Amino acid sequence: MTAVEISFDVSRIDFDKTSEAVKASYWGAGRTDEGNRRAFANSLCVAAHLAGQQVGFARAITDYACFAYMSDVMVWPGNRGLGIGKKLIQALLDHPDLASVTSWSLRTSDAHSLYEQFGFETATDGMYMRLARQPA
């Protein structure tokens, strides 16, 4: 098998393919290409490539100092089960621009065991709060 290449070079991200994958996900339903373009532009994005073809994507929404929110971690069907998602997560956690970030968060409805491998825990401390609202 060809080695997975992890890249933070945004010029190598296939925006159309990535945006379609996000919109097809359970968490990205209702998002638009315009919204994804803005979201990706304001995040630290990473992509996984096999034999020069993009096969995965993830991003961190961050202030680059204290806080980061991991989002849109995905591996294209047909390439799952190869550890690509783990490589994307590790790449974000290890990025030198995020070395001072001590507070990481994310949301998932089905991948708890994946993130637990990296030390994430389900928040039960009574401090985490959330506001979900309709877009303006």
C-alpha cells in the first residue's frame, strides 16, 4: 500500500470533493459550499493523500493560543479502516502552531472510541455549555 501523505497545504485540498463530503455527513447537512469555503478559510485544515489523490480531511477552529475545536474529520469511503483518520487527528494535535493549545473540544455521535485513543473524554464536568441557534 502507498504511504498516506498528510499535508497542511490548502492548495492541495480538493474543495469541491471535500465540501460535498461534509454536506453529505450527518453533521454537515444543510451546510452550503459558500459556508464551507468560509469555514475552511478560517480554520487550520489538513488533508490526507494516497498516490496523489485526496482521501481525507480535517480542520481545527482555533485561536492558535488557548483553544481548538476539531471538526469535519472524515475519510472518504473505500479508504476507511486504514488509520487515515488517526493520522489526520494526530497531525492537528501535533501541529507546531497549536503547541500551546491546552483546551481541545469536538462533537461526535459515533466516534467516541476513536477520539478516546487521543485522550478526549466525554464532558461531564458540568461546566461545558452550548448554544445552538438557527443561522441569520
